[in-house]
Amino acid sequence: MGKKVKKESETPCKETFEALPVVGKTPATVVLLLSSPEEDILIKACEAIHTFAEKGDESKVSLLGLGALEPLCQLITHNNKLVRRNAFMALGIMATNGDVKSALNKIDVTPLIIDKLSLEVHSIWSSTSTQDDTVIHEFATLCLASLSVDFVCKVQIFDNNGLPPLIKLLSSPDPDVKKNSLEIIFNLVQDYQSRLAVHELGGIPPLLELLHSDFPVIQHLTLKTLQNITTDKDTRNAFREQHGFEKLIDILNNTDFSDLHAEALQVVANCLSDSESVQLIHKDGGLTRLMDFLLTPNMPEIQSNAVKCISRVAKSSENRKVLHEHNVEKVLVELLSVADIGVKTSACQAVAAMSFHLSSKDRFRDLGGIPAVVQGLSSESLALRQAATQALSNLTYNNKHSAFAVFEAGGHEILVQQLNGSCPRMVANAAATLGNMARHEIICCSILSHGAIPALVEPLKSTDTQVLVNTTQCLTVLACDTEARAELQRAGGLQPLVSLLQSYHKEVLSNTCFAVHVYACEESAAVEMCKHGALEILQEINQSVNRKSSYSELAMISLLNCNLSVKYSLTGHLASTDVIVDGFYDAGKASAGQRILTLEELFKQPVNQHRPIIVVNTSTENKTEDDTQKDETKCEFPTKKVWKMMDDSLQVLIKEVKESILPLHEHEQYAALARLVSEAMGGPVRMEKLHEFPWVLHLSELKFQLQSNVIPIGLITKGIYYHRALLFKCLADCIGISCTLVRGEYNRAWNEVLLFDGPPARNGCSSQPCRYIVDLMHQPGSLLAADTAAAVQYQTI
């Protein structure tokens, strides 16, 4: 590769001095001479210190202890160029020692060095440039190269505009100046702002020029610097415009540069993040060359970086097809079995990228690649485990055969364990893979048997968006039976699930809403979610234009279907399938966003002037306190006090309905039940006499007698529309005949029924049922055809 950069301790020929007056002096004496007013003494004292410091770290530390640093830092700004030169030489050599470097950082010498460097650097292209200028550049940059490892120093170099002179020095005729400047820039570009600045200050062309250096150390440093700065998109664009990508391909095609191939491939991998560079890889056999590198024996770094390039190329669907035609899957499966962890990790990442091509999924499976990826799940390397979970997630997505291949390799057991990992990306991938696999019943049962649902509870509390998206989706898929849904409740997963309803991330919220919908089919789970505030949150969501969705509405409906009292307050409607049971209560119409108080909370309120709460209690005997506690998980809104209010009158009505109305035919059942309800609630009331009906006074008297705002429905003997409609629905549900309950305005409520009129059609099919409103108030037992004038009058006037 040609000559090497000269050692940092080598200096150009010195000008001839007279016999040194400092020869034979002790280091302490020489340090004192640094304060001499005579320039010749200063020149020779600095040179002597430089010579002494070259002997090793012990000498450097000795000079530090003797106080040499401060005077040297002052002398680098001396008017005499020879003094400046020798002071920089001494300072540069001393700065290579760790203790000296720490001391220099405390002295805050960096801005001073940059200032002198900026003043001197223009001379490298001038006709007046001297050997002394080059020496100053060499040792000033050597000093900064040592200091720039420290973060504070890097910030100082950047803030004091140190990058522009350093970039200019990349074109210095002296290789040591180039090497030192390059090392400083390499240290700086570890930070984002410096990476951007190198591109903006025109640093790409001189860096590309250094790729042709005769010195391997410079070439390697250049490639490492390019690795860092090409992580930025704008820099990659500039790099491509300067034909940097083609120059890298030239290096890769040149076997004489084999020692540079690993680092060049890393830069190529960065560039392939852009589609423009991906198009260039097809030119001049670039893709074929990458495939060759995959098979390079005993060169794991080259193989690993080549696979990274393949992963980037595979981001394009067209390129995945081309790679598939090159049978890249076979090579990747072979690389999954090599000893080097880095190669395995890169291979898993490439498998993940290629798995977006359906035919590649099948080929990976047929080649036995999936068991090899599953083995990576047990690696001690976090990077490999993470890459393996990503590969399995992609392989199993919408692919039954791949899912079963992972299952047969025992991958699901390890994936369940990984749900408790500390790496969010790995947890997200594991949850996604399990969710993909659980869509198949046999696999789902096995996943559940290994404790997947309890293991998913902790990820529900994650702050990582992708973890939440995949976890909620996985939980939904796993909720295949009652036991699985009950397991989440036992594991304490419902509260964190409800908390996720407050998320403003669209996908997290949608998945959470759907999970709530699925788990709400278990009544106990629905009740618990409501206790955690799910209904109130969903009300708020469904009032928001931006957050409302079909999923949030579905979740709301599912919860309400298990909480009929709340459903009636919020929606004003109970379907025929909504069966009223013990503990149901009508608290009136709720405002949007209003929290519906539980029956227990309503019982605790003092008697007030508000509308009374009507409760249904079909229990035939008082329950003891122990019985009440046992039922707290069974009834909708358990409370001890509610059971103390016996409703004997309702029991009598239920008994009569079962004995006298249940045996009747359908039409007769509705009419007879309507008359029974009317009779129990004060009989028929003519429309024009409605204002004289004393229902308000009657309810006030009941509240006073009971000393409660809650009134059992059976005690009401003078009831208006909404009392009668509720009683009708309650009694109808007791004997299994179908009707709805609808709340209107101004104390109106009614029941709708569906009845078939007339005989079946000639073809034997039943005619369409007609909808009727049951009159309970004016002509009890009459069925008013819906949407007719009579029905509208009953509902509104």
C-alpha cells in the first residue's frame, strides 16, 4: 500500500542552533526557563522539553508535575514563530498522555489552539509556506486529536469554529497533518451537529480524495468517518452527487484494497438507505459483487457488512424479487449457522427484510431456515435475539406454514419468556409473532398454556408505542375462550388495558378499543373495566372528532350491553335482547360525559328534590350481608342497602304474569300485559286529564316514607309513561316475550314490539314483521303502528 505516515515523534530537520545552554540542566530548571524573556532560551527550552517528553509517559507526567503546561500554553501564541513551533511540538507530544490531557482540559486550552490554527492554516497553500508552518499544523492537530476524545473538548472545537480549518487541513501536503486532522474530525462526527456541519462546510470532496491516499491508516480513518457522516440523509445526497458511491464500488471491485472492503461495505450499507443509491448498486455488477462477499470465507466482518447491504437493498419489492432470483435465501440460511454472532445477527435482519416477499418466506421454510432463526432466540447476544424476533415476526405474518414451523421448533415457548425482556423492540417483536401464530387454534392453545396472557400484562404498561400496538393486538387474538379472557382479569391486566384508552396514538387506541370489546363479553370483566373508568373515557373519546372511531363505538356498545342501567341512561334505549335483571335502575337521562353513579352511591345520597331513581328488585327474600358480598361479582351494581328494600308488590305481579299471561298467544300476551301494567300503575288516564294525574305527589310521598331517593318499582301505584314502560319491559323479560324500552322527552318512554300480521305468503315464507308501540297509558293494550299519527302522539304529546 506504499509508505506509512511518519511517526508522530519524527520532526523535520531543525534549524541549526548554537550549543544549547540548557544541556545538562534538570527538567525542573528547563521548565523554569520557559518563563525567560529571551527568545533563544525559549526556543531551546521548548525543544528540550519536547525531547524529554518523547522518552515516554513517565517523562510527560513528570513535566506535568513540574508545571510545564501553563507556560507552554502561553508560548503557543508567542510572536516568534520558532517559539510557537517548539511550544506546539512539546504540547502536542505531552497531550498524548491521559493525565496531561485531563489537565489541558481544565486549563481550557482548546479555544486557544483553534484560534492559532485558524490563523496559520491559510498558509498551507501560499508560496510563503514554510516547514515551520507544517510543524505547527502537525503538533497543533496532534494535541487536538488527543483532546477531542473528550465530549467537552468536542463541543469547544465545534463552538469555536474548529471544523473549517480542520477540513482545509485535510488537503495539507503533509500526511501527518492529514491524519491528525482526520482523527479530530472522526471524533467530532460521533455527534449529530458535527456530522451535518462536515457536509455543509464542503468536507465531502477532500474526504473522498483521501480514499486515494498512499497510507492505509488515512484510508481506514476516512472510511470510518464516512461511516458516521453518511448516517445523515443530506450528507448521503451530497456524497452521491460527488460520485462517492461509485468510488466505493471501485474499491470493492479492487482486490488490492481487500483490507478496506469491510469498512467500505459499511458505508455502502448506509448509502443503500436511499432508493437512489439502491438503483446505482445494479450498475457495474454491484449486486453480484455483494453476493460474492456473502460467501467470503473466514471474513466475518466483510460477510456481516455485505449482509447489511443486502438488507438495505431488500427494502424495495423489485429488489427483493431480483435477490430471490439470485437465490439469496440459500446463502442467508447458510450464514444463520456460522459461528460469528455478528454475521448471524445481520443474516436474521436480512431474513426479516426478504420476508416481505411471499416466495422468500416459503423458500426460507423449505430450506430449514426457521429452526435456525428460532435458535437465535436463545442467544446471549441481545442484538441477535432482537433480530431473530423481528425475522420471525415477518416470517409468520399471514403465513400459516411458517407459523407452524416456528411452533414445531418450540419458538412460541421462548417468545412467551421474551415478553418479560427489558428491550422494547424485542418485546414488541415477540408479541407480534405470538399474535401471528395465535390465529391458528392449536398453536393458540399451546401459547396460552405457557402463560402468555399473564406475561403480556407488564408490556401493557410500557411507554413504547410499538410494544403497546403489538401487545394489545396479541391479547385480542388470544382471547379465544372464556378461560383466556378470565385469565387477563385474574392477572390484573384490565386496569392497564383501560388506561390505554387515554392514548392519543391512533393505532394503540384502536387496538385497545377492540381488546376492550373482546374482553367485555365476559360480564365480570366488563363490570371491572367500568369500575376503572372505561365508560367515562369512551364517552369522551366518542365525543371527539379526531379520536372517535368504529372501534371506540364498538367498545362502548360492548360495555353498555353488560351494564344495562348505564346503557339506558346514556343511550335511552334497551333492545329486545337486553334483559333486565335484579339491580337494574333508571337514574334518568345522563348528559354527555356525565359519570353514572352506582346504585350504592345513589342510596347514600340524602333525600333531595330531584327525580327519583327507580330500581328493579325481583328477589324473593332478604339477602344476608354474606350473601350480598358473594353476589358482588355477579350483579351489575352490588350494594348491601338495595337488598334491604323488599318489593313484594313486584313479586305478586311477576307471579300473576307467569300464571295468567305466559299461556296466552303472542298478540294476546302483549295486550294483557299492557292492561296489567296500567292497572298496577293507576289505570288508564285520558289525554286531556293527564295534567290531573297525581303521579308527582305520589312519588314525593314514597321518597318521604322510604327516606330515600331510590324507589322500588313495585311500590309505584300512580305511574306515568316512563314508569309503566319500565315495568312492562321488566315483566316481559321475566316471561321471555320480546320488547324494547325507549326513552323520550318530557317523562315519556314506550315499548316497541314486532308482530307478524296476517298469514304467511304463498311461497311459505313469513311476511315481514310490523313494528308497534304498546299503549300503557290511555287505551291500555292497544298496539299503535309505528310512525302513525297515533304512535307519534303517544310518544311526544
